Amino acid sequence: MSLTYTAGSLVAARGREWVVLPESAADMLVLRPLGGSEDDIAAVFPAFEEVRPAEFAAPSPSDVGDQRSAGLLRTALRIGFRSGAGPFRSLASIAVEPRAYQLVPLLMALRQRTVRLLISDDVGIGKTIEAGLIAKELLAQGEATRLTVLCSPSLAEQWQSELREKFGIEAELVLASTVSRLERGLDLGQSLFDRHPYTIISTDFIKSTRHREDFVRHCPDLVIVDEAHSCVTADDAGQGAASGTNQLRHELLRKVSADPDRHLLLLTATPHSGKESAFRNLLGLVRPELATLDLESPAGRARLAEHFVARKRADVREYLTKEDGLADDSLVQRTAFPSDRWTKDEPYKLTPEYRALLDDAIAYARDRVAAAGEQGRREARIAWWSVIALLRSMVSSPAAAAQTLKTRSESATARTAQEADALGAPVAADSADNDRLEGMDVAPGAAESEEAGARLLELSERAAELVGPAGDAKLKALTRHLKGLIADGYSPIVFCRYIPTAEYLATQLEGKLGRRTKIAAVTGTLSPQQRLERIEQLAAESAGDAGAGGAAPDPAARRVLIATDCLSEGVNLQHHFDAVVHYDLAWNPTRHDQREGRVDRYGQKRDQVRVITMFGEDNGIDGKVLEVLFMKHRQIMKDLGISVSVPDETASGVTDAVVEWLLLHGRQGSQESLFDLDGHQESLDRIEREWNSAAEREKTSRSKYAQRAIHPEEVAREVAAVRAALGGAEEVRDFAVEALRDLDALVRDPADGTGDFTAQAGGAPAGLRDALAATLGGRLVEEDRQIPFRTTPAIGRGEAALVRTDPAIGAIASYVLDSALDANTPGPRPARRCGVVTTDAVTVRTTLLLVRYRFHLTLPSRTGERQLVAEDARLLAYEGMPSRARWLDDDATAALLAARATGNTHEQLVRNQIARDLGALPDLAGHLTEYGTRLASELDASHRRVRKANEEIVRGLKVVPQEPADVLGVYVYLPQQPAAASASTVSGAEA
């Protein structure tokens, strides 16, 4: 007759112990190894394999450790938890430790039956992490079963990497370049979106009618939309290409959001920078009723606050402080954003030869526009975009100019004036919302017909002769600025507009910046994956063989990246670079913000990021763009503390005025203010009003719609509960240092205040080396290089974060725990399950117990009840003998971990004391059971508190402790006696 096992009970099978999971049936047990992960789950059939009840073995009195054993074993155990019993099911299984402020959107989400959020935190705060937390939690709870991220194609691989590496979600890329391969693997009649539960979809790809309708029919129950502001249009939007694209996306999202049961997360750092109607349309995607809310009324703002979170860096730089309404600063969390950007505008003057070339190019442009204006509207627009392409390339570099002058204009193929604008504008302009960055760095063409070829060819040949610092003063100035940055210890990125310019700079700068400086170029000629590989290769090369054989990295090594705007969005570069040089002035300041945001973000180790903006003071273009657009942009940012995107109409209006002025007046009028020129004052006044209006809307929204749905005190309560269950950063760091040293790794702790340290694992046991190699890279461990351990969760490749969810920390913890449970493990064993310490930290005999509790959870959800088994580790302590135990409170119990041996303990006394407590464990069973029941009640209250706004979600919630609890460790603390110890003793620090 087969036995029936309840969920959470222990069984023995296949030579090891297992935990029974709720998915089990009478004829099949679903089991997870005791202390194992979800990856180790197995099915066992009792009819064919021996399965018997099991009990967790008590510690052995012959396997005694020192006074640090309890702390090391507890931390190793907690780090290994991947199924915590608290209300956040996912926090134990992700490879990132979220900042406290990043829990706010998660708490907001858990209070909604169907999650609908607009997350509009500032650039660099971590919207991807916040969305990933919500997605992982909804999937873990069974509230969602499938996931799609809609984003621009340039961000797709970064999203894939973030979801995989930080949240363990393996998502398939659905792009124009991958869809054919994916569709070949489908069954007859099967949808691509049914076949793959987790997908990242290019918004460009999904615009096609066939795929759009298929996606809507088979849309997952959880959708994340990145850069959501580009997916709506204003009610009075024009008919341009960008507007048409946004209308298609808006139509798609209206259909997606129409299902009231679908979870929807909209992410954007700029929700209000466009027109008010566009913002209302964005709110309408969250909830239809939000689009018509009276946001001037307190009730309307309170309703919006349930779905909208928008914070800038100053709001979260220090969080959970007394200023946030808390009683003290005990839970304060400081986030290391760069404190400021050091910015400087650096002018340069053209060489005489370059000035002559530019003057001739302007003369050609003037003639061409005048002639085309007499031929008709279509010809005029073609000429206009060809002229802009010519002038922009000319001030970029001689290489870009030479290429443009030999290439036919894309707009020359247009059949109408509207088509000419649609073809010419994306190539010539720098739209704030232009997500078609792919292909936008190709040098545009200026030639319109065969008749113009001879004159342009002559200009092209002259441009080619100006290559190099002798003819190109801009290149010479860049070399000087880069040398200054490198001398000050910075590793800069140089942003260019065009591919020929980037390649030209990489060639010209080679060997000019010092022997230890490595240079690489990344442009749109590379695929997104190749770009990342090129950057990682540059980072490795710039460090040379640093760390090989234990050698320290070369402090003089520097790297310089030359890039086009294919890297201005999506790719986070703060780990390798800390300065930005704008070699080519963009025609929209928002593009500069995007470039600088690649390095000025959370995880940047520099407190101050440097930014140099180069401009030609005598080329007739840069000075005016800087004067009108950038100065105004910077003033608004200074006033508001955040960046406000420049409306595209504003930027294009300014640059059109600049080009018109240049064609009329030439470079000679370059000292005149654009505002003083006749014919432009009215349009510039209008531009000023539009921009001020956008800034005022942003300022109003930041104060009016500030996040008030979740009070910091609520966040603090949950942060404290999470830390109690899973541990904090300081505990993890101490554990890593002690464990690595005990395992014979070479640890270098500079004690410089950062908390960072390095370790070489060459002397560690083979099992640990193999585990570290799997997470950090085989070469790093095999060559015994220094492994950097960082206090920040934002790390680079080959580094480990001192957070419990980092894979390298998990590998160390797993080895410590396994070796503690197996007394036959060869080599060093940092933690043991027993210990006796003589110390002045206690005045009476005190015993510390490390206890593991298992709970059977019943969690209601929209899709029905879920049965789960979760674990928790707790410390309990009592004074006196077990039969008359006086139990200590939690604070006094935790303080025992800091106790250190102050005297020696006789070997026989160690054995007697441990044997006494181990023999009395049955007497403590009643208290351990009572504590488990109380803990279950606290967990039940925590689940209900987090979901307090939704009674439907908590109805039927149960948390039941599984008996008996597992006693993992028993540690006895004896008070210091005045008498000298016997000669035959065991040191308390070495026992």
C-alpha cells in the first residue's frame, strides 16, 4: 500500500532527500531536492521506485566549527532560497537586487486585478528593471502566462539580454530578420505568438497588416511597451511619415489594450513633452476613462496616481529617509547616480582651404535651390533636402562630404513633394521620436541628376584632399580634447552623425592618443549583436592582459569609442565609458540627451560625467543651432532639473531657418544673431512659445502627478521584511569575503570605503572553481585572474555583484551549504552545523538554533488557485538549559552572530555541551512549532497587506507551516570564566 505525502513533506528516493511539491498526485510525486532549485525538479513513480518518509538529520556532535559557522551557514542557506514565502514570489529568483524605489511600481501592480501602469521615471533610473520585476512577479504568481515586449529593433537585443540575465526569462526575438526562421518551425495553422510564450517584437515589424492582425488575435496576457510616447499621436497630427508610423502603432495598441483582462505596462521617460492630446491618448491606453479625467481635481489626480509613476533622480537619490516621512534613517538607501555633468562647448575654426570649399558648396546650394524653385514644388523639396544633406555632411568631416557629393539624393526618386519630404526628412533631421535609427547614419546623397554631377564631383575631390589634421581643424581639435580627457583618467565616447565620419576618425586617431589607448568604431554597418561584441572587445583590449596571472589592471589603460547614433539609444555603456564628445552637433538637443544617457545613468562609477560639445564657430550652421536650440534646452533643464524633449516641429523650424539664412547671407553673416534677422522673428517667437508650453506642461505634471499611490512607509515595511527573509548587502559582502578566504581563494580587500574587493580562485576547491567558471567565464578562472566583486548590482562582464541573487555569489553559497551538510567533502569547509564558543558576549549559557521552515501556500489568482511550497530560515535563541529555556527576542538573537571567542574551550567540554543540546532537541519541538505557526500568520498578513486594494486576489489565501521544522545548526555560547583554561584546549576561533 503506497503512502500519501502532503505538499512540503520530506521523502527519501534515489539516494537523496526531496521536498514534495503540490503538483504531486497519488501515483506520481513531483519532487525538488532538499536545498535544490527549480531546475532540479523530478517526477518519481512510487509504484516503480522506492520512496519512503524522511526526516532531516540532526547535526553531528563530532563535526564542530568555529564561532563564524552559524552566520556563514545562515547566509549560505538564505542565498540559496529560490522560493521565498513572502508576498514577492520572484525576488528570491532574480539576478538583480532592486533598489527600494524600484519596488514602488511593483507594489502598485500587485494592488490591481489587471495591471495597467504608465511608468515614466527619468532616464537612467531603471524602468527596464521595474518592468522586469512586475513581469517576473506576475509570471511567478500565475497571474500571467505569456509575455511580449514591444520595442524598437535597436533595443530588442538589449531587452532580450536584460530579461535573460536578470530575470531568467528566455524571450525569442521577433524581428524582420528572424521571422522567416521562426515561421519555418511552426506547425500547420500555428501562430508564431502561440508557439513562443515570451517574445520581444520589433514595433517596425509588427506594423505590417498581416502580422499585426495575427498578433492581436494571439496577443499574450502581459504586454510591455517601451518608448510608449512614440506609439500615440496628437489629435491634430499631420500626415508625415513619422506621424503615420505613430498612428499605426496607436491603432495596434488600442486593439491590444481593448481586452480588459490584459496586463499592460507602458514605459517612457517623456510622457508630456508632446501635445496635451497625445498625453491624453497615452492615458487612454492605460484605462479609457483616464483620457477624460479632470486632472485639475484632487479626485482625478488620485485616480491617475493608481496607474502613473514619474520620478526624477533627485526624488530617489536618497530614499526611505526621515524626509520621506519615516521615523528614522535606518532603512535609507542611497543610489549612486553621477551627481553632475561637467559640460563645455568647444569651438573650432575651419582652415582656409576648408572655408573656401564650404563657401563654394553654399554657393552651389544657393543656385540649386533657386533653380529648383522655378521648376515646381516637387523639385524644390528635392533640392531642399539635397542641400541640407550636403551642408550637414560638409560640416561633419571631409570623408562624409566626399561621400555625400558623389551619392544620389534619396529624395530624388520622389514623385511628389510630399514623398520628397517623407524620404528626405528622416535622413536629414534628428527627430526626438525617430526610432528608425537603423540606417540613419548612412551618409546622405546630394546629387539630383546627371547634370549636377560634374560640379559636385569637383567639390568631392577637393573634400577628399582635406583629409587629416592639416586640412581638417575639427579633427585636430578633437585630438586635443581627447588627450585632455585621457590625461584626466576618462574613457570617452565620440558621437558622430555619419558612418564615413566615424570610420575616418578611427583611422586618423589610431596611434595619436598614446600607446595604451585603444580605439574602436561602432556604426550601423554592424548588427546590434556585433556592436555589443565590438564594445566588449574594446573593453578587454584596453585592459590588455590585466588580471592574467594575478596582475592588477593597468591604471594607464584607456579606451576611446567612436560611434554613430546607432548607439544613442538602448545600449548601456556606463560600465566602460564616462565621458561623451559630441563631434557632430545634432539638430535636436534631445539626441544629445540620448547620447549622454548611455553613460550618465545608474551604475556609473564616476561621480561626474564629462561632456564636450564641439561646434564650428565660422561654418555658418553650428553657432546658430547652438544659440537657438541648445542654450534654450539647457536653461529649461536647469530650471526643471530634468530634460524636456524638443518638439520636432520646433527643432525643424529652427534648422530650416538656419539653412535659409545661410543660403541668403552666406558664412559672412555668422556673427549676426538669428533672432535679429528680418523675416525670422515671427517664426522664432512661435517656436519659443511652443517650447515654453511643453516645458510648462512637464513642470506641472511633475508636481501635479507626483507618485502618491504608495507611501514610503509602506515600501519601508516591505523592504524590512525582504531583508529579514533574504538578507542585505552588508551580510552578503561579509559572507563572500569570509567564505572565499576560508576556501583558500586569494582575497584582496583594499578597505577603501567602496566595499569592492577582488579574489583569485586558483587555490579554491575544484568544485567551486568550476561553478565560478560557469558564471564568470572559464578563462577568468582558469588563468587565475582577479575577479572583481562590486557593491553595486550594476556590473560589467566578468564581475560579480555583492547581492544574494548574483550567480557567482550563489555558487559560493551553494558550495558552503553543501560542504556543511556533507562531512565527507574534501578540502576546506567554512561552515559547520555545530559550534561551541566561549565569549564575553553572554553572561549565561545561550544556545542559537538555525531553523528552516517550509510552508504550503495557497495563492488565489485570476486563473485559479496556485499551490506552492516555500522556505524560510530563521534564528532562534534561548538562555539556560533546554528544559527551562528562556527564549530571546529577534534583536538579541541576531546579535549573537557578532559574538567572538574570547577564551579557549576544552575539547571534552565542547563534546559534552553539544551532545546535551542535541539530545534535548525533542524538548524544543513545541516552541519551534509555535514559532512556525506565528511566522505563517505574519506571512499571511504580509500577503494580504501587499494586495490590500484587491479583496478578490486575497480571498482564499492560506499559509500553512509544514511540520516538523528542520534544525540545520546548533551553536552554544558559554560565558567567559575568570579561571585560566586548561592546556589541553581547542581555540574557540579554530575549533
